[in-house]
Amino acid sequence: ELPPSEFMQVADSTWLVLSVVSNGREPPGCQATGVTKIARSVIAPLAEHHVSVLMLSTYQTDFILVRERDLPVVIHTLAGEFDIYKEEGGECVPVTCDDVSNGFLKPKPPASPTLHPVQSPQTRFCVLTVAPDTLPAIATMLIDVLFYSHSPPWDAAPGSQDLDSITFFSFSLIEGYISIVMDAETQKRFPSDLLLTSSTGELWRMVRIGGQPLGFDECGIVAQIAEPLAAADISAYYISTFNFDHALVPEEGIAEVIQLLQQRQESGR
């Protein structure tokens, strides 16, 4: 319903959303949450089968977006590990490989993925949620932050932002659940009694993936980050955007994360 605009870019592909629901079969001692929790079971297999994904971690759960045309490959790749369902009329209906076998071709082994550079600004972030019935109380502040604060000029070159103090604000409203990522300074502008966070109230640091806009066709970008963090049992929120990918890790673990990713960069050269 959005009117065409010279300022709006739309990716060519149509994407479908996968949500991974735990059935309690994780091995004992598996503490990592976020994208690292599904790195070995979902992210890595899809990358190996040359499926490009977008990730959206929220306060409540993680969503994986795959292109509609890749659905047969996705289902064939994940059917051995997961029970797969699709929504039809609000009901969950089981899906089998036979349902999507038409046109399925076993993918060729992908070439070694590009290892993109990573950058970590000094900004500290909060991952929050808000009770839906309190949203009107912060609506004016949300509008101000989203549309009028720290807006880069339209003619600014992609990636030209000073990464020592990156501007990043993410708001999602999915099935009635609200998830917000904001920097710690912006959080101070909101009523503290309306913003809900985990009991630890931990702060997060960001790793931004890519020195230039990443595009949508390349696979393995999420796996580049998720796999080494999963191996080290480090939790991470992961948010793909139109231009870049962003991983949020606990502040106290940022030095270890940078070291792990730098080692992966060196070993991939």
C-alpha cells in the first residue's frame, strides 16, 4: 500500500518467515541463546546448501527469512532435523518433502563464502520489550527517535557513519509482541518503568558485518558469525537490515568475540 517513491528501494525477492520452536532436545549444558542456539541445526545447513537468509532476532525469539523460491531446498535441508509445519487458515499443517519436491534440484556445493570484515563500535545497547497496552505512552518518543533524531542526510554514502558511536534503533511488532534495540543513551529518554528487560539488565555490544552493503544473494554471512560464537557458547542477537548485518553480544564478552572473528578471518585467507 506504500506509494512509489524515489527514496524507497525494494528488494526483488519475496521472503518467507521460519520460526524455530524448541522441543526440549537440546544437549545438556547448551546455554547459548539467540542465533547461536540454532547455528548448527539451521544456519550452517542452509549455508551449506547455498540458501541466502536474513535473520531477525527479537526479545522473544528468532526468525529466519528465506526467499520463497528457495523453499524446496530449505525443507529438504531441514526435514531430517525438524518437524516442519506451515500455516494455513491460522492452523499449523505438517509439511513433507513430497509437498515441495516439484522442481527441487540438489544444489551444487557452494564456493567458499566471502569472509566479510567486522567492526565493533563503542556504543552500548539494550534489548527491551514493552507491554502492548503501554505503547501509546511512549508513542511520541518512538516517533521522535525513529524519524527525527540522528537522521543521516539522504545523500550520505552507505557506510559513511562514524562507527565509534553508531546510530542504531530497531523496533519490531510481531504477532502482538514488541521488541526494541536501542543504545543506552537513547534508553534514558524513555520512562524506565515502561521498558522491560531481562532480570540481569545486561548491556550489549555490536559487531557489524560488512564494509559495504551486502546485498541479498550471498549465502553464509550469518554462519560466518553464528558458528564460531556457537562453538564458544556465546549468545548473540542477530539483525539483518537492507544494507548490513548486525550481531549483538553481551558486553563482557566483546573482546573474546572480536578475537574469535579475527581468527576466523585470518584462517580464511
